[in-house]
Amino acid sequence: MEQAYSTASRLRWICVCGLAISVYSLYVKMKLKEDKNYRPMCDVNENISCSLVFKSGYGDGFGLANITQVNAPNGAIGCIFYIMYFLSSFFNHRWLCLFQLIICTLTLLLCVYLGFLLLFVFYDCCLVCVTIYFIHTWLFQEVLRRYRRLYM
């Protein structure tokens, strides 16, 4: 029981980190829309720039708006995602843990897709994006660990 509690605590901590980065991403996206001269902290130089990515078509709906009809900013989707994971971490139902694992796996594949775009389409390093990829990988590992501890 103690291990399950510590796994849930780590899961919540990861969600808080992901939510913080998602909120910052959303803030930068909004500031870039209202002020063309705004330079966020994540813009270090021309090769390390988050504003380039946030201003692109991939900054809304993960660039999949034509397929999914989701056109919300990625930061807003991330906020909803991490809040839902945080709230669901309070329950230990097998089906919920399995659902978390499946969704986390699919969104990890989405991170691989976005990382590919970052490297080979934008030729850029977005610090916010890379941080989210790291947090999401950490989340996947923790969700998998939680599922194994509770149900295997």
C-alpha cells in the first residue's frame, strides 16, 4: 500500500510540473498574439526559440487540426491533460489505470511526432517543448510503474 501511495504522489508531482509548463506555454502563446515584439524567456537565440514553434500551425491542435478538428492551443490541451491525470491519480481502479496507460502511450507517440517536427522541420530547439517531452516521458514511466505495482 505504501508503494502505491508513493507512486500516486510522484504522479501528482509530475502532473503539477506538466501543468506549470503548459500554463507558461499558454501564457507565451497569448502574449505573442497580442504583442508582436514580445520576447519570452524561452527565446535564447535564433536556434533556441519557443516563439517560432508557438507561432506556427503546430502550436494549435498539435498541427493536426485538419484531421482532429481540435484547434485549441497546445498549452490549453496540456493544462486539461495534466489536470485530468492529477484528478484521476486519486483513484486506483484497474480500468482507470489501464486507460491512463493507453492514453499516456498515445500522447508519448504524439511527443515523438512533435519532437521530429522540432528537429527536422523547424531546425529549432524549443526549451518549453523539450521540457514537456521530458515531463511526459517521466509521466509515462510513472503510470507504467503504477499499473505494474497495482495490478501485476
